[in-house]
Amino acid sequence: MINKTSAVNTLKNEVIERLELVINSTGAAIWDWQVQTGDVTFNDRWAEIIGYSVDELQPMHFNTWSSSIHPDDFKAAESKIQEHFRGETEFYEVEARMKHKLGHYVWVLATGKLIEWDDAGQPQRMIGAHLDISQRKHNEEQLLINSQLLNESQKIAKVGGWKLDLTTGDLFWTDETYRIHDTSPEEFNPTVDAGVGYFLPESKKIISEALDQAINQGIGYDLELETYTTKGRLIDVRTTCSVTLENGTPVRLTGIFQDISLHKSDQRKLKENNIALEKANSALELSAHYDSLTGFPNRNLLSDRLEHALIRSKRNKKTVAIAFIDLDEFKVINDTHGHNVGDELLKKVANNLMGALRAGDTLSRIGGDEFVAVIEELTNTSESEPIIARMLESVSGVLLVEGKLMKISASIGVTFYPSDNASPDQLLRHADQAMYIAKQKGKNCSHIFDIENDVAVKHLNEELSRIAQALKNNEFTLYYQPKVDLRNYEIIGVEALIRWNHPDKGVLVPDLFLPTVKHDMLDIEIGKWVIHTAMEQLQSWQALGYDIPISVNISPLHIEHAEFVNDLKDILAQYPSINPKLLEFEVLESSALNDIELVSKVMKDCSELGVCFSIDDFGTGYSSLTYLKRLPAKYLKIDQSFVRDMLIDKDDKAIIQGIIELAKVFNLNIVAEGVETPKHGEALLALGSYVAQGFGIARPMPGTKLLSWIGDWKQHPCLIDGSE
């Protein structure tokens, strides 16, 4: 079942990085200004324009930026910013000189837009771009100060000159002006009326009024307009006018025509991408707090609401019930009828559960078929009984889903605060443990966490003991799922996935036992066993002539263990014939961000040993770009929940595209999980993602079967429909 949690809660640098990719070909420099703190971030090109590297300018503050503006230009720049802040302009745009590292000034065109406001409606965040227009300004200056305007205009690309004698009415165009208008002196006789007639209606009105002011009032102009050439081609032009006066009366107009179609096209693309990025940002903000399937709060928002509920409980001396709801036999339904039916069933169940709660209560889907209800304002614990009963009843029985009758029920575990005076995370674990007891009691019932005897904890200890025994009895094994390059179908490696050959229950997938050891030292022992076993498999395959890279999942507890790097050195020393580059570690994005300093150092130390890293399930955690820049990873793995739905969910596709472009900025390789059909492969290729993994390629298999599969794949490499 899809386990789609949140994408990023705050994307401080993502818009900057995305913009840099979009407008990279224009040579633009991008910046991101936190208005209230004054902090400014920027890309390499921004620093390069004024002769610096990014590191030389760090940290950048608005005051530092403003002090680099030429004094003659600062007032205009500040005025334009304030106009934009007051909502008088859709975009901020100004031309100004900035001081270069070598002491001279360079001209830049600064454009930007406010994208965030605080709760009081005050500007909070602004993004934009700088374009180096020094050459353009130099050209204009040359034209203005050179009495031989007509000759000079021929030397400047796409800039033509014109002169209108107001005494005789004669209009003169230079050769370049003719070229801009797709004509020649032999084909076209320029007149004021004829020239104005080719402008688009709005532009025609503007140029007519500007010419009238120039002729009658001696006021020049500098305009950007849209016009047709004599051949009907639509172009953007910049046209200027300087007025020559004799005895206070205008006698001559001179100016330039410049074809700025490419520049305006870049501006329009920038505007369009700003809008697109704002929409994507809104979608990501939404997905950071709400489950995309049901629309109910996700784990992130649940954590926030639960914390506030506990604060209110203390203040109001009321009881809070935390109910952990898990559907019974949902996996069977999902596997039998497919993900689409499973998703529709979850939507119905979520709505039914919400209907059983009261106004003000919170229902959250935290993943798969697991829900959590936070029931507040209880005078005593018994007040929750009818609510819990309604929830059980709401999902018990037969539901009609897409024409199919589904028998469903739920098991609910409940704990109460403040009688269970634990932390929010511990309260959820207690409710989860109580839910497990409810399942053991026969399902379709509820169980209250036993604070005094803690039966759930005792049961957990029993489970831990059984898993420890399984490790000792060699009941665990590794399965391997291939990863291939979609461009040439080359096999580039495999992911190692643990399985439990349970003597009574058969082969168990990790979700059925690894959560039990999540906070226990046994988690580390299992992790070390997986690395050892992967190295043994590498050695076995190497003896048969195969060097197949293996990626191993590393748990948060394991990678943060003090002896992780030393343990790894010991393991690698036991297999001297194996190149450490064949071993790769996959760490969850959320665990990598749990202790960024520690994890970053561990990753660096491991990289020095030759072992590389992937950031797994990217997009489902906080996705902080600042943190991502500090993690020495080689790969980003796009979470399968996005990939599976990308063909039908535009938001998921947009998120994937954003991650792909983000990876390019950090020189990271992308691996897409959850590729279930040939259409998934085609869509990923079109987006520029090449390495794939999923049921459409192969399901996980024992190491003994992998070489046989490789032989078959090389003979008939193709994606299949593995969604069923």
C-alpha cells in the first residue's frame, strides 16, 4: 500500500535552485531575500557577476547588498522595492550598478517578486534574478554620447538608429533598423505614420502618445513595445528617443530600435516559471501537512496537533484520548484487488471514522492503513467509550467499493493523557502497542493501554526475544531487487532487502518485524548482520565472475551509533578482495536529518572508505535543501509512492520533476522506486530520470536466483506490467 507522508515543510532554497535550472541558459543570477531578517542567498552566477565566489560573500545580508549599489542608483532601487511591497507593481524591476571586486561597477537588471508574507501581511520572502546588462548599458552610452549615431548603430547587434527632422518631416532609418523590420530601403519608405501602424494596438497607443510628447513638449522616451515587421513577424523592440531643441523648440528626434525579442522571451519564461513554482510550492506546502489520499492531517500535522492538545489538557485539566486504528486484513484486500481498490477503501474508511468523531477531534492518516484519532476535552476516560465504539462500528461490516463488497474491521488501541504522562511520541507508541493487543484478542475490538502492568510492553519484549532468537538461528535471509538504466537496460546494481524465514509463518517482509526492533539495540545487530551478509554475497558473486553493486538499508539508530564507522572498517577488513565501492548504504531522508552533523560526518568517513550513500524515500521527509547540500550522498531515491501515482497525479509528477532538477544542481544521480509498468518507465525517461527499480523490472528474489534472472534479462530486456 502506498505510504505517502509529507514532502517538505519548508523549501527555503528549493525555489532558488529550481529557478537557476530554468534560467541557466540565460546567464541569470538568482537570489532569495528573507526580508525580515535581511538574509540573502544566491547562486554562483550572482557572485560571479561582481567578481566573487559564493564563499567569499557568505554570509550575505541585505545591508551588504545595498552597500554595493552605486549611490546614484540606490534611491531608485529602494523606491522600486517599496512600490512592489505596497502592491503597486506585480514585479520588482530596476537597473542599477553594483561594485565589482576589482573596484569598477557593473550594470545589472534586477527583477524579483514577493512570494511570502507573515501573518500580519508584512513582506517576508522575495526571490528574483540579476542579469548582467553591462554591455547593453555600454552600448547605449556610446550611442548617446557619439554624434555619429547612425554609423555607431551599425556596429551593435540588433540595434538600429533613426532620425526624424521635425522641420521637413523626413524620417531616416539605418540599415540595422530596416533589418529589424524585415525590409530594406528599396522595399519600404519609412514614415512616422507607416512605422506606428505596425505596432500592436496597446503599443500603438503608447508610442503615439510618446511621439506627441516628444514633438510638442520635448520629452524623450525609452519604451519596450510589441510590433509586427513588414513581413508580419511579431517582435519585441526597445525604442528610445532624444529630443534636440533650438531656442526651446524641438527640431530633431534621434533614437534607436533594438530587437529584444529574446530578452523578453526569457522574461516571459521567468514569469511563467515563477507562477508554476508558486503553484508547486503551494502543492508541496499542502502535502507537507495533509495526506494526499484522504485529505486528512498527516503525521507531521498530527504531531503538531497532539502537542497542542496536551498543552490544552494541562491548562483545562481535561483528558485526551489517543486512539491508534489499524484495519484488519487490509493487506489481503489490497493484494487481491489492487492499489486502486485499496485506496478507495481507505478513503471510505477515513470518512466513516471522521463521522464517528466529534467536531474538534482530529483524525490523521499516518501511513498505509493506520489512522490516529486525538479526542480532546474529556472529563473522564469513560466519555471516550461511545466514541471508540462508534469508530469500531463505522468500519465494521461490508463496504461497497468500486462495485465490490469488502468485509472490513479495525483494531483500536487507546491511551489517555495525563494518566499516561508520556511524551507525544511515546503516547503514540503506547496506543500502537495497545492496538497490537487488540489484534491479538481477535481483532474488531479496542484495547486500553495498561499503564500499571504494561502488557503491551511485555508482549513487545517477547517479540524482541523471538527476533533475537531468529537472528541466532540464522532464520533471516537477504532478497535482492535489481536496479536498471532505462536508456540501455543495463543492470547497475541491486538493493538488499531482509526477509524472515519464520518456521511457522513463512517468509515475512520487513514491515512485519523491523518496527519491533526500531528503538532497540537489536536493530543495530540486525544491521550489522545485513552488511556482513551482503559482503558474503558480493564475494560469492565475484567468485563466479560478477561484480554487482549492492545497496543496503541503514536504520537511523544504526547510523547514529558511535561505533558504526569502526564496525564498518572491521567488516570491510574481513573481505579484502571486495572493492568497497560495490557496497552502498541507503539512509532514510528523515533519519539523515535527525542529527545532520553526526550523519554528515559518518557519511563522509564512510565515503573515504569507498562506500557511497543514497538518500532513500526522498520527498517524504523535510527535504531541506540546506541540509541536502551538506550530505555527501551519490544518489537520491524518489519514494515509490510518488512514482506509482505519477501517471494519474499531476502533483506527484511535479514533485518528481522537481526532485530530478534538484538532483542536477547537486550532481546527484536519481533512482526511481516503484516502477510498476512500461508507462512508468517511459514517463521517467521523458523527465530525465534513468535508473529505475520496481515490480515492472523484477520483484525481490533470493541471491541464488539473481544470476539466472540476469541471464534472462540480458536476452529479453523489457519492462512488464508488475502492478497486479
